[in-house]
Amino acid sequence: MKLSVKSLTITAALYWSGTVFFVALFNYLSPPFGKAFLDLVSSIYPGYKSVGSLGSVIVGTLYSLVDGAVGGAIFAWMYNAFSD
């Protein structure tokens, strides 16, 4: 069975960016929420700071959208290559 690279790319991008978006949004609304998670995310994405501002919510979401898409595409491609 082969995986659809396009479908997994979109799914992973939406799932990961949704996760980062909601944690960052809840942190913006209630600052101690998810601080450790957002500190980890900020250590991975250059230019992203977990300061609890609306701008950081948007930047983190955009970074995670691209990261999730790339990760999903690589995973699907590798799965299809090695599953034969």
C-alpha cells in the first residue's frame, strides 16, 4: 500500500500548525499555559520567540505549517520508497 504524498503533506502541515497555533493562542490568552512546549518550539525555529504576543502566534504557526508539510512529505516519500 502506498501513501499519498500530497495528502500526508497537507495533513501533517495542518495538524502540526494547528497544535502550535492553539498552544500559542492559549498562551497568549493565559500566559503560563504551554510555556515549556513553546520554549522548545522557539529553540527549533529561528526568529520565533515564545513571548506571548499575537505576532509570535502567527510566526510560530507559519513556521510549523512549513515544518509539518516538509516532514509529512519526507515521511510519505520514505515510506513509499521502503515499503516495496
